[in-house]
Amino acid sequence: MMGKKEDQFSDHGFASIQVEGMQVGLTFYLEIQEGRLKLSPVECGCFVEDLSIKLDGGASWLYQGLVDVFAGQIESAVEEAITKNLNEAILKLALSLESLPKQIPVDDVASLNVTFVNDLLLSNSSIGFEINGLFTRRDQTLEYKYKDHLFHKEGSFSPTDQKWKSNFYEEHVQALSCRDSSRMVGISIDEAIFHSASNLYFEAGYLKWIVDKIPDQALLNTAGWRFIIPQLYKKYPKDDMNLNVSFVSPPIVRISPQNIDIIANVDLIIDVLEGGQVIPVACILLEIHASGFVRIRGNDLGGKVKVDDFKMALKWSKIGNLKMFLIQPVIRTVVETVFVPYANARLWKGFTLPMFHGFTLEKAITNYLDSSLVVCSDVAYSESDDHVRL
């Protein structure tokens, strides 16, 4: 039995589509809940004023008639597809915002608390929000009980407080010096952030170290001190020494429009190494006054310091009284050639500013205000995994 032969038909041509008067409306609600950004879609819609489809080639005269008949349905389908895609994109964004971490590791000791605090503040051209930003121990559970270090208040705000906060924020943003430029992002970093880092590393016991190598290694033998502290050399002739350095209290950071100032109180204990024992022989208290600067490298904020002045006083001694005017030049040399390079190596590494995944600061500049510093920058997006995920 022979099968029936089917006729096949093929055609080809071109189509051009022109859309005029498309309007897309999107309304959503953005708020902060328990330290996270919560985005809720309210309304989404699309309206196409006119959609024109022109066919050319082949039997386009036939298809064009069909297209014209269903033009209204095609417009509606386009509007519905765009609205659906927008809703799906908003829901995806909402899930991404709700999954943002509440802390970002800085190193083995500290994390950065990146919970959102207070209310969002909107203007005609920008959106402002606050991040807690304080350094916390990595081995401690992060709770959503924070103190607002910027405004020195806790809990909810009265309408009067909120108005004051809004005015303060507007004045602060105007002082960012970003609005009159083409910079896309302004980041204000309160000095309380640096205080929290200072306190954390001090309390964790990381602001202390033993110095057993210095550029002038002769100063780590009592023979190098025989004319400066004769009694030390007399009691411990030609014995090696260590310098035991520890901060007495967390360093204090003060930011002003002109500078960043640091005050550090440090105990410098002179240890003699004799017969396998470490013998503390004297302790000198140093009050170091330094100034510093910060730089942005990618998303990393780092800095360096230099010593402006320091004072010293004998705290205790097991080798009698010390002539501090003879010791001071030596200690200053040690501070500038050992302490400062050691500190700058770690400060320059700094920490990574919280940015949304994939975004990198570009052409960033820094300005100093009273009690805060400001980063004004453009941003670029890439798919690299070298960013801190936020």
C-alpha cells in the first residue's frame, strides 16, 4: 500500500518591529528589617502606545494581513511579557538583598559588622543608608543589638529626633563634596569605626610584640648601651636584649578637616637575655603623637602614619635611675625605624570596604571632615570573584 505524499511549503523574508510610546511603571517599597534590606514590589506595569510590525519578502503580503489582524493581541502579549520579566527581576533582587551577609571577615581576628541601621533617607537624586560598620570579634555571635555610634542614641527615634537626623544627614551629604561632581558614590566613614578596630585588637592582645631584630642590631646588646645606661652594661655585660612593646590602651584616632591624628601610649620594656632567662630591667612609657593619611586601592582602604612627636617617662627600673635625655635619641630612632614601618605594613593592608558583589570603586578620592572621612568615587562592574561579597 502506498503512503500519501505530503506537500511541503517553505518561505523566507524579513521583519522589522518598531515600538513607540512605551511606558514602564514600577513601584516598590524598600525598608530595613533586622539589619537587612527588604524590598517589596507594590505595582508593576507596561503600556505600549503603538507597535508596528512590517514584513518583507516571500509571501509577506499574506502574513502582513494576519499580523495586522492580531496587532492588538501582540501588543498585549508584549506588555504582559515585559511586566512578568520585571516582576521576576524585582523578586530576584529582593532575595539577593535579603541574603546579604551581616558581617564580612577582615582577618583571622575581626569581622566588619555590615548590618543596616536606622531608616533610609531619600532625595530626588540619591538614596542614603547607614551600615553599622564596627569591627567585631570573629569568634563572637553577632546580635542585632547595636549602638548608633554616629548619633549616640539607641532604640527608636521620636519625630523630633528623626527630623534632626534628617537635617544632620542632609548637611553631612552636602559636605561630602560629591554632589557637585560626577562621582557616583559617596561613603562617609565615622572615626568610631577606627575606634572599634583599635579597641578590638587591643582587647584581643594583638597590640604587643617582641622586637629582637632592628636595623642597628648593636642596640640589642648591652654593649651598645654602655655609654647611655652604664649600669645596665656593668650588671649585664655583653648580654643580648629584647624590646617588649605593648600598648597601654587602645590608640586614639581623631579626624579633622586638616588631618588624621593618632595618640598612642606604649610601654617599652627592656629585657636582658641571660642564661636562657628573660630579665625585665626597665620600663619606659612612650606617648606617641602621629599623623596619618588614607588611600583607596580598589575597594581596600589603607593608610600610613608618621611620628610627629613623642614624650617618654621612666615607669620603673631595676637598674637605678636612667638619664632620659641620653636615652631619648635612641628610642626615637627605634620608633621611626622599627615601630613605624611595622605598623605601616599592617595599616597599608587595611580592610575592604563593603560593596555589592561585582562592583569596584574607581577614581576614588578621600576628604576629611570633623570626625569622619569621606570617599567619593565612581564604580565599575565586573564578574570577577575578587570582590568581598555583599
